[in-house]
Amino acid sequence: MNTIKIYVEQLLFQTGLSSELVPIVRHIVLVLVTIALAWMAGWVCKLFIPLIIKVTQRTEAKWDDALFNERVLRSVCQIVPAIVIYSLLPSVFFEFQVAHEVLAQLTAIYITVMATRSIITFADSLSNLQSDYHTARQQYLYTFIGVLKIILIFIAVIVVTSIVIKKDPSTLLAGLGAVSAILMLAFQDTIKGVVAGIRLTSNEMVSIGDRITVPAAGADGIVEEIRLTTVKVRNFDNTIITVSPTTLVDGSFQNWKGMKENVGRKVVRKLYMDFRSITVDDEGMVNLTRYRLHMEKWLKERDDVLSDLLVMVHQLDATPTGLPVEFVFWLKMQDVLPYEHAISEIMEYACAEAPVFGLTIYQQFPEQ
């Protein structure tokens, strides 16, 4: 820049300008040259964006496509002109100290804010590295990104404040120890949410894609997103419920993951038989026994029943409302609608078959 400054001065003197106008015109020319160099640096930086994207697209790896996407690269390119301007300010405003200090502060603040924004954009790109299975490692990554954002914003605020008041950032950080208690009190909900989110992911209590039921929050659906302080659940009516990790950790919720991963769903149902209808038939066998054996055989022959698992029809302790006969078996389907329809079909058949064996299902009639 000094070479350009000397060349501009010599050129202006050769044009015949007075010695009083030369510094002013020289200053204007140097400002225009600085702006041109900054624009050119940003333009050259943006020229590399399509090239980098093409290179990443040709590789088999997916991580470079997510990390070096156009949004991240453009965010970085926005910092380059400011760095050029900041480095040339001492040579341009060497005669105007006040203007140099003010512009240097504004440029440094801009660089700090844009650098923080670029790092956050880069961190958000890590969230795009999704695998086919939502593992605990991926949820750890979400939690880490959330914590990283808070730390980056906190550091950026400290740096910007130190630039404005012209103090060393380490001095401000040392002074925060006195107000740490106030900060913890003000952000106690956020801190609790962060700790609860870490507990959720570390213990693998819930994962994206799980069906959970949270009675306290009115949530019963599929987990779509797990963030640092929120868990988004899409209910079966397509409404979105946002639940805090603290609610899940401190309260109680039901995760249906185990049932979904199993080969089938267990069914336990009861019918109450009237004691007066239980008799011994002509072959000397109790009709209830014949009924139980028939229903077990019929259940095992059904295509939607897992016959290799427990299939049992047995009686329970007698009650004033009849003798309970319990049906225990496993259905192959997982979805709610076919599961409920299959149960209804089975129990309707069980009710219809009881009279065939001379059994009466207990029914209490209201008093006249």
C-alpha cells in the first residue's frame, strides 16, 4: 500500500495540483483503491465457491457436501473484504487518527460478528450429516452443537464489548466471576435444559423416530427433532408439541421403542364365564376345558398370531362376576389400526364360540 501511496503522490504532483490539494485527493484515491481491493478480494473468493462445490460433489464421501456447502462458503467470503479493509486502514488513514480508530473498531466488530456467524453456520451444517439410523452419537452431536452456539455467542459478545470499550477481553472475562451467580440465576432454566438434554442423549432415553407418550405435555406421537432445550413431537393428528428435556427427565413418559423393535405385540384379554354354564359333557370332560383347548388351537393356526411365542387360554381366580378366562397371545402387526382390528376379530369369535360349548358369558342385568 505504501508503494501505491508514493505512486499516487508522484502522479498528482505531475498533474500540476497544488501541494494543499495533493493530500486530499491522495486520500480519496487511497480510499477508492482500498474499496476496490476489498471488492476484488471478495469477488475472487466467490469464484472458488462453484469449484469447491464441484470437487466435493465428485467425492464419494457425504461429509464434505454438508460441511462445504454454498451457504458456509458464502458466509466465509463475506469476511474476506473486511479483513482486507482492516489491514489497509493504517496506510489509508495515517493522517486521520480518529477516523482510523473508529473505522478500525467498526471493521473489527463486523469481522467478529461475521466470523461467529460463519462458525455457527458451519456447525449447523454438521446437523445435515444424518445417517439411516438415528444413533446416540448423532444426538450427542446435536447437543454439542447447541452448547457450542451458546459459547460462541457468549465469546462474541465479550469480544465486541471489549472492542467498544477498548479493553482486553481477558479483563472482562475475569470480571464476570463476580456476577456468575446472577447469570446462573437468570439462565437457570436454560442450564437445566442443557443438563437434561445431555442426560437424555447419554442414557439413550429417547431417539428421533421413537413414539413417546408424555401425559403432562399432552404429547403422543413421533419424535421429529431433539435439540438442546426442546424435543419436538408430532402427534397423530399432525399437531406439533414442543416438550422440554426437563419435563421428560424429571417427569415420566412412555417410550414405545421396545414394542416397535419387537417381532410382535402382546395381547391380554379376558372373558367372564357364568358359573352356572360350566358343566361336564357326556364324554366326562368339562365344557370350559374343551373351549380353552379349542381357542388355543384356533389362535395358533391364525396367520397373524405368532405361534412360536406364548399362546395361552387359561382361567384366573374366581370373582363375583364370573370365572375369568384370560387370552394371552402375540400379534405380528405393529400399526394401531390392523392391531386393534385383529384383536376385535379374535375376541368377537371367542364370544360367539362360547355358546357352542354350552358356556354363557357373564352379564349383569340392571335391577328392575
